[in-house]
Amino acid sequence: MGTLLRSELFRIRKRPQSWLMLVLAAVFVALIYGGMTVGTFFANAQNATDLRETLAFDNLRDFGLSFNSLFGGIMLAIFAAGAFGNEYSWNTIRPLLARARSRTSLVTAKLVMVFLYGLVFTVSLAVLTVVMSFVSTLVANGNWNFSGEELGKVAAYIVGLFVTNLPYLALAVLVGMWTKSNAAGIGVAIGISFIEPVLFMTLRAVNDVFDTIEKGGLNWNVQEVLYRWSNSQQNWISVGVLLLYTVIFVALTYRIFLRRDVTSG
């Protein structure tokens, strides 16, 4: 498995898509911060003050890093869906299997590569966002409001971002492998993240029982970890639910791929 993993890591380092997605996400966040910074010079005094406060470090979790959750998640779903989807679309799955010691080692290498990329992507984008916050506050002549306590909260939020991305990464890999399609993996992983909250909002209006059912889904637990964290028992239950989904999706990936006939592509 070590040789396969090194091969996977080498390929993502050399593949332009791996870097392009991080650049695109960073550019989007930079445009938002840039627009807010420019706005401080043209808004009235009260609005300019509000904008400067939004750019500050102590608003990083509610402002800058929240965009990481949205657009970073989309970019990661695109990457994860291609872990197997690309092999099928490029007709490289059979040569790849021929060089692998076993199917299990191949799946393991793919999953480890995806999760490592997700970690590096999440941390890198978060660090870039912190830099954007500092530069924007400096240019806008604001107070950055940095503190050790807030730094700890930001670090915890970044860990939460990674944890909440895990089930969507695993789902994108599963669907991309199962359907042999990048588009299906991307569509399902991203679609669920957008459709699930709207669906349950509609169902809750029909019957209160869906309030309880929603707590077993992905979105509710993501919100609990990222935005309602209080170190309570429920928060840790939400972490457990997200990790359980990840384990289920990973197990299904192994089961389906190990039983699949790949002789036809």
C-alpha cells in the first residue's frame, strides 16, 4: 500500500487541478475581503466601522472561515469524486489494479490520499483566510482584535471544518466509484449538502417528528459542530454521527469495489 500511496500523492502534487481548486477558493475569499476593504473607504462612518469589525480576527469564525465551509466543501467534493471517477474516465483502472498488490490496498491508498488532501486543503485555506483578514484590517485601518483565546477558538473551528468535510469526501468517493462517474459523485455530495436543509425545513412544517429525524442527518450535525459548539454531550454526539457516516461510506466503498467486475472497465 505504501508504494500506491506514494504514487497517489505524487500524482496530486503534479496534477494542476489539485492546486487550481485551492487557488480558486482562496481567490473567492480574497475577493470578498477585498470588496469589504474597499467598502470601508466609501461607506458612511457607521457602516465603515461595522465593516472593519467584520474584517477583524475575532469575527473570523462567523465571516471568513464560514466561506471556507461552503466553497471549500464544494472544491473537496470535486476532488474526491475524481479519486475513482478519473480512473474510469481515463480507462486507467485496470492497469492500476494490475500494479496493485490487492484491491484493498488500492482503495486504502485512494481514501488516505483524499483525506490527506482534505486536511491540507482545509488548513491551507484557513491560513490564507487569516492572512487575508490581517491584511484587510491593516489596509482598512481597523483593529485586528487578535487574542490567544480567540486563536484557540479559530483552531478548534478549523478542526471542526475538517471533521464536517469527512462524510462528504467519503460519499463523493463512494458515488464516484460506484457510478464510475465524476459528475455523479460531485452532484450527490454537493446536492445533499444543499438539498438536505431545505428538505427538512419543508418537512418540519408538516410534522414536528421531522425535528427529531433531522438530528440523524448530516447537515444538522455539521451545524452543531461548526456553529453551536459548547463542548456539551450533544456536540460530541454530533461528531460521532459524522464519523459514523464516514465509516459507513468507506465500508460501502470497500465492499462494492472488492466485489466489482472490472474486466469490462
